[in-house]
Amino acid sequence: MQTAALEYSGGGITPGAVAGQQAYLLQKSEKELILTPAPFIAAETATLNLARIPGWEKVDRLRLTACDGDGKPIGSAVATPADGMCKLAVDGKAFRYRITRQ
């Protein structure tokens, strides 16, 4: 399922903006991306394909903020996408991840 502002990835290899073995919900806006495991099942590395997200294709630095169920930050890191791809370690400690331009 996909709209301009929302994308669901059912896990496995998908042609969308999110790839991982588990399912994810990606909320997309000009300001930020919100990645939520749907639901969290196991730790893995999810890959965001920024070329598939309008307005995010040329971003060269990202702030990845892990948030709890209330949206409060519990940790953050800066990431540099390689070839338009950004890898994100999903470990079950965060309820969702807020991704913004750095």
C-alpha cells in the first residue's frame, strides 16, 4: 500500500522506499520521515531508498532519532547515505524512528 504521504512495506524485497525482512510503515513529508516497525518482531537492519521518496533524493546527511511510544527521543545518530541508501539498525528499543535532514 502506498500514497504520497504513507507507505507500507510487508517485509522482504520490495520495490518501495523501505526494505527489510520485517514489515514497516513509513510516513513521508517534506520535513521528516517516520519509520515504524509494524510490529517489531526481530532486530535487523532496514534500508531506506531515498531516491524513492520525492524531495529526499539528494540528502547527504540525516539525523536518525529513536523515539518511544509517546514520540519522545531516546537516542539519535547522524547518518550519511551511500548511493541514496540509508541503513538503520532496528533493535526493538525504539517504537519508531524520526528521520530528518541534518
